[in-house]
Amino acid sequence: MSHRRLAVFVCAAVALAVGGFAAAQPRGENFESLQRFADSPALSRALDRTLADPALHERVMANPQALLRMARLSVPEGLEVQTFEPGRLFEEPLPRIELTRCRRVYYCEYDDRQLDPDNNIPVCQLKESELCLGFRVIDRRPPPGFFPPIR
């Protein structure tokens, strides 16, 4: 075993022994309010509905406020919401929660010119379509206890 692999293994074992990886989870009032908003059942239902309707998906990707109106949610002060395509990096070093959902649909396209020889019906050409939605909740509030410098 290489030294690097051994070091990673030892770090993982130590992390599990002292409380698991959850010990590294962010803590604090700001993060808890961010998490409460992101974990809202109404937001989750709205994300699911958005993926089920391609026209709604297009509207929400262009304007995330449409999703919030549909869920009857208002964004708490200091938080910001954005939509994004999953897989794209977010460069700003800000606390955030990214919710992603994808829906992959398989369907048949039939070509009347290509018939199954056994039963004389059109042959199914299996096609695939994927619709993904990324919804980012960003905490733009200063950390608790932070006071900007006086000028």
C-alpha cells in the first residue's frame, strides 16, 4: 500500500473513530437557517414538480423566483437563490446548499418503414431524454459576531 493511500485510510479511520464525518459538518445559527430553508418540504415538492414539466423547468431555469412562488416560499433575509445546470462549478467561497435533481426518461420512437417481421408492427427505437435542475441556496450573511471595520 502506498504512503498516500495509507494516510487517507488512517485519516478516514480516525474521523470515524472520533464521531464520523458528520463531525466536520458546518454548525451555527446561520447554517441552521440555511439548512431549514433548503430542507423545506414545500421546496422539495416544487423541485419535483419542476422536473415533471419541461415548460415549467424552462421557466424556473430562467427565473428561480417562479419556483419560490409555486412553493409559496419567501427567501429569508441574507439568503439568495439561483438555478444552475448540475456539473457547473460555483467559484464564490460562500456557504451554500446545492439541491440537484435529474429525471431520465426512456421512450420509444417508431418508424413505420421498419416493421418487426414476426408481427408486422413498427420496431421501437429506444430513446433517452434527461432533464436536470440545480437549485442553489447561498448564505450571503456575515458570520455571527462579525463586525465590519469602522471607517
